Amino acid sequence: MKTIQGIAHVYGDNVDTDRIIPGKYTKTLDVSHLAAHVLEDLDPDFRQQVQPGDVLVAGDNFGCGSSREQAPLALKAAGVSVVVAAYFARIFFRNAINIGLPVVEIGPHAITPGARLAVDLLAGQVVDESNGRIYPATRLPDVMVAILQAGGLVNYLRERGDYEQQ
Amino acid sequence: MTAQTVTEKIISQRAGIAVRAGEIAVVPVDGAMASDTTAPLAMRAFREMGGTRLKRPDQAFLVIDHAAPAPNERIANLHRLMRDFAAEMGCQLYDVGAGICHQLMVENGHVQPSHIFLGADSHTPTYGAVGALGIGMGSTDLAAAWLTGKTWLKVPETTKLVLNGRLQPHVSAKDIILFLVGQLGIAGATYQAVEFTGTAVTHLSLASRMTLANMVAEMGGKTAVVDTTGLDWPTPFTPIQADPDARYHAVREFDLSHLTPQIAVPHSPDNIVPVTAVAGQKIQLAFIGSCTNSRLEDWHAAAAVLAGQRIAPGVRLLIAPASKAVFDAALADGTVAALSAAGATFMTAGCGPCVGTHQGVPGDEEVVISTANRNFRGRMGNPNAHIYLTSPAIVAAAALTGEITNPAELEN
């Protein structure tokens, strides 16, 4: 896994899954339909402004609420390359890694909108290149690293057929 | 053998090795359920994994409840995919009108005490009501369980909530859990199991225990376990109790004997105040439904307030049963007639307007009072509406007067 570089879009604490993708848009298998409504009620300008490879940055408890996997799918389909947050709600965290959207927990931070970030998933750190600050990331369990390296849980199981015993 | 929490014991039992909080375990699962929001993606992921048959078709369940009956052709076709998948794989499908997924898993005994049961729905911790570990996951994790019969888990730390005291009249399990969500906060149990015990818990009905465990999701919890002491369950089971010296992330005790009716105000389920603090707030839409509160005892609480009276002009009262069995029981005992005469509109058994997909979407600046579990902005389909969450008795009282009212005041 290479280092991901991108521009930060910064939001606050407790961004819930209804704000990431409202429930009324979730009943679809078409991810472009999800991308068209991503963060619609939180920041209506986001989907016009986001560029492929950009980084979504948030505070505490990102992705709280529903178990809908459409939330990380919507972000990924909109071009977000990685989500960095102080910490995540657990179902969102698992879902994101399962669909191959990297997520990185760095605790309290001072990243500002427009900052250029370099996210090193394997070393487990986020560098804010606008000011040189380095944020170490929480280490993932080995099984999650393996899923992320496979590109998601679908690939992981297609290759292995079963979970490896821990 | 080190002392264990209930959650550690159940995971150890299923993993076949002793585990403790923080460790990773691969465990066989006893059930894997998905709804019409999550099943279509899970079915696709299952096929992409190379899946051709379910490891345990007898433990896989599909439920059409989130947008039932279908509001448009797109969703109707997703429902068709689910029916075709269930027929091909030989697993059980609960179709339109059967009820809400969590209610059906408990009501039909698919989930049993000490099970590890996965649901592709965040309110799966509801199964803690029967002493099972219900764990909410997304579609791909669910597909993996269908394929392998297993999942991987990080064994969670446990927050133990000891609830004592005798509840006041008009105070229900919903008031308890709203109060606790307010105390712990929306992320207060993130990654954790929440164990409920104490005399205020062991006296509760199964339905009330479901209400209690259900909203652990609103604290960020991974799962919930309600002490099975006093549980009214039709089949014999071996209760699992925590060891006396088990290690907890936190133990908190609450005396609930003076608890008053509670309400969540917009726009977060942890914005909790006593009902009296917002009394007088006008409402336009009242909803009794959801996996949190639409069982027979909830309808009885509403009917006790509304029977023989008529809801206020300008108020819509919508009621969606948790299951067809709930509706049939309420039909048989006269509750449906009493609520209908009071002006209630009955909807299909299922999630109803809780998820904002269909039926009962509020208008701009309208105020909703609801027995559901989430009041995030836009939750019910309109970001410009305002949602209050409370118990069935308080929703019924608001429907009657047209404003948020403590039912104790109606007795004067």
C-alpha cells in the first residue's frame, strides 16, 4: 500500500450516517447514485468540490448511526481516497475497510481545510504537509491489515475462501 | 481461568478458547440477518466472493421491512432480487408485512440465549434482551458470514450498568434507555459491550428488555446483554452470569426510583431532557413504531392514554406494528379498535417512517414526536423537520393535546 496524498476536507464531531448518505438514497446497487447525494445535508457543495484522491477529515465518532455500507461506498464513489478522524464509530470503521476505503484514527488533531496530507497506511501516520505536523495512527488488528491489503473483504475471501484462524 | 464478563464468556464458548477483551477471535455465528437496505449489497458481495451456496441456509434470514411495501420500481426490483436469492439459496425470507427484522428474529425464536447473532442493521444489539450477543455489521461482513458461517471479532470491553429502584407510573424502559443515552452520550459505549443488571432490569418484560438493549446502538455500543434473571422465555436455557471479579471498562449504578419521563430533542438521540422541560411544544406528526417501541405493551400504554378520546385537530398519528403478530394480538384484545377510534392511522408492519424512505415523511419545519431511536437531521426523510424521541405514552399524550404533554397531567 502506497502513501496516499490529497487535500483535506474537514468536518466536525459525530458526523452520522444519515449525513453521509440519507436513508432515502440507500436502496440502490448503483454507487454513482450514492455519490450524487454524498454529504448532501451536511455540506451541499462537497460533491461539486471533491476531487479524486481528496482526504475526508473529521473529529470524534465519524460514521455513527446506521450500519449502512452505502456510507463508505458513497464516499469512495465520490473520489475520497481515505478518511482520517480522531476516531470512528465501529460499524462504519469495519465497513470502510471491508469495501477497500482506508480509514485512519489519529486522535485529536488540528488539521484545517485545504491542508495537503500524506497518509502512510502501513507506517500508520498522517503528515500534514502544510505545517509538517505528524500524527501517529492507531494500529489495526492483523486481520484488518490483511483485508485492507487484499483491497477489501470480498477479495480477501475470494482469495482465501475462509477466515484465517487467529 | 481468569474471571470473565458475560460477553467474554459467550465469545469464549463459541470460539472454543478462553478470550478476554482486546483479543481477536474467529467465531462461528448462530444467525446472519439482512434487511432490504443491506441485503442487496450483501447478496452482491456474496457472489463476488465466489459464493454459490450458503454455509448455513438454516441460519440466514432476509427481511423486507425498511421500505415495505415498495414505494417505487427501483426498490420493488431490489425486493425481487431478495426473493429470488432466498428461493435459490433455500433460506428464510420474511416478506412485506411480516414485521421488523429484530422483532421477527426474537418472536420466532431464531435468536436464543448465548447466541452470537449478526445483523446487517445497527439495532442488532436488541438481541441482548434474550442474553444473546447481537452484533450489527455491514453488508460485506454479513455476506462473509453467509459464505463461511463465521465472523471475526475484537472481544469488546464491557460497561456494566446497574439499574436499581422501582419505576414511577408512566415511566417505561424507553425512559430508562433515553436517560442512559443522555448520561453516557452518543459515543459513550463505542466499541464496547453494555451489560444491564439490577432490580429495575430483572423485573422487566421481554418487550421492555428489547427496548433497553435496542438503543445501546445510540451509545455506539457493539452489543448489549441484559441480565437474564427474570426473563420470560419459552424454552429452557442455561443462564450465563459474569464472574464476580470480572474486569469492566466501567461500572455505573443508577437509582431509577425518581426517574421522570424523558425525551430526546433535535437533532441527536443523546440530547436528553425531562419531558417537562419541553412541555407545550406543538407537534404535527406523532409516530408509534420502530424496533424500539411498537410491541403490544407499547400499544397498551398508548391506548391507556387515548382510549375513549380523540387526537387533536391538525395532528397525524401513525402507528406501524413491530410485526403482524403484534397487530393481530392488538386486534384480538380491542387495542386496535380503541386506537383507531381515537384517530390513529395504521401502517404496514415494518420500519414505517423511521428511516425516511417512504410513508410519513414530515414537511419543512414540522415537529415530529416519535417512539423510534434516532432523530438525526434528515432521519425521517426531511432535513428541515424536527424530531423528538420518547415513550409510547408520551407520544400518545402529545397526539391527544397537540403538544408535548406529560401523561400525568392528563389525569388531573
